[in-house]
Amino acid sequence: MAERPLDDAVERVLAAFREEVGRGVSSRSEFERVKGRFLGREKGLVPALFVQLKSLPPQKRASFGARANAAKVEIENAVADLASDLERAEADSRDRAAGVDVTLPGRRARPGGLHPLTLVRRRIEDIFLRMGYSIADGPEVESDFHNFEALNFPPEHPARDTQDTLLLDRKARSPLLLRTHTSPVQIREMRRHGAPLRIIVPGRVYRRDEVDATHSPVFHQVEGLVVDRGISMADLKGTVTTFLGELFGRDTHARFIPTFFPFVEPGMQVNIDCFICRGVGCRTCHRSGWIEILGAGMVHPEILAAQGYDPERYTGFAFGVGVERIALLRYGVDDIRHFYANDLRFLRQF
């Protein structure tokens, strides 16, 4: 009678397995638990049956082994069927999750939009294209010659200091740098096309500035250049006044304040009456009633002569405006960093 529990071991294992399966196996974790409990190599109940053969008398081993093998085959087949059923269920679940219910209302695609800096740049370009200007472009990696020397910057000028300029190659005959303005393109266009010339040069420029609410080491400019016979200060003032009127409103007033730039003579700083308070004084114009907007001037005769023009026959004017500055003013943004943060909450306002 002492051997009877061992003889019933196969039936107990089969009964336990059938009970487990009867309760249902609906998840991958439950399947792995059942499979490990009965067929696991180290602690599985089926492998344990064959370990018990050693404790049986020789005359009972054959009978017990046959019953254990039959139980093993039954359990393995049942586990394989469970695996197939589970895989089908998982596949169906994935299909349902990925499927499209055609009875549901469609999802409206959110339309994209142009970046505010792109909007301002295109607005500026459109104004000058209607005035008969062409758009020119050039490299962002420039030589010291095109960026400074050809524009009449003396060697000791602060702009050429490494604290202000991002140099790439100091050892070259003409050191390479990231352009600090788009004026080098004007030099290239003057040499390439001669006169008459009427261009604007929009583009990205680089300076060694600390990032804060009004400064960035990377920003955008639009510069303009006109060279022809008989170009005068009146042409410059008329062009700039017309441009600012188109940009900020026809009732915009401009004032021209003499200043110094190495590449123009005379040079001037252009201010407009504050388009928010109309000259009364507010936070935007720092209570002065005027906003500094761009720099301009008549092209220096030495620059014309260096590019092959006769200063006695040809004259010209140039101007430059910051795209970010215009965008800050037009849209009432108080921090230049918003333009580079890629925050959709900010960008969707435009």
C-alpha cells in the first residue's frame, strides 16, 4: 500500500493540468506559468515523474514509464494548442487595434503654417520685388576679405575681434569665418554683375553674442544695395521711407540720424515713430516715441573703386535690417528666444 501514491502520480499530474486548462488561459503570462509548471526542465511536474522512476521496483518501471510518456504527450500537445490559440488571439487583438472603423467621423488634419521669421522675411522680399529689386544669395562661410577688408573695415576695427566674430580657420591667407552680415554677398554681386545693380540679400548671419531676450549668436538680416549713375541721398531716403510705410503703415514717419559705418559715407541710423503709441511714448519705444529700425548710407567711394567702378560716374546706397527685430515689433514678442524654441503653442499663433 505504501507504493500506491507513487502509482497515482501520473493521474494527479494529468488532473491538475486539466483543471488549470479548464479555468482558461487568456494571457501570455498565464500561458508561460502553466507551461513552466508542468513542462519546465528543473521544477516541472512532468519531468519530475521520470525522476521518480528510480524509486520504483524494476517490474513496475515499464508500466509507469509508459503512462508517464502518454501523459507527457497529452500535455505537450495541449500546450501547443494553447500556444496556437493564444497567438491567434493576440494577432486578432493587434488587427482590431490597428484597424480603422469606417463608421467613425474622420480626424481633421491640423494645417501647418510658416514660421514667423519666414513670414517677415517673405513680406520684406515681396515689398522689394515689387520695387524692382532682385534677390541675391551667397555662402555663410566667408573669407576675411569679403566680410571685412572689401567693406572698408580697418584691421583694428572692433568687429574683427575674435570676441565678436566666429573664426573657422585663422591660418588661411584670408581667414575663414561665419559671416557677420550679408554684406559680403553685395561685394560678390558687384564684382559679378557690375552696374546697374539693384539687389536685396536676405540670409542667416553669426556673431559671438550671449543669448538673452534681445540677442542671439545666429540671426537673420536683409540688406539692400543699389549702384547706378546719379544715385543720390534722395533715392536712399525715398526707398527706405517707402519700404517702412509698406511694412508698418503708410502713415509711418522716419527720421534719419547721422552715424558712422565703415562701408558707407555718409551713414545714418533710421528711426520710425512708434507704430503702437504713434509718438506719444510707450514701453515698446522706451517712452521716446521713436524706434530704431535699420542702418543705411551712401556706398563709400573707396568700396566702389575697389570693385572696379568709377566713383565719379557711379554712386550707390546700401541699407540693412534685422528680421528678428522686425518680427519682435510686428508681433509684440518680448523675447527673441521664442523664435528658436520650436514651441507649438507659440508658433500656432501665427
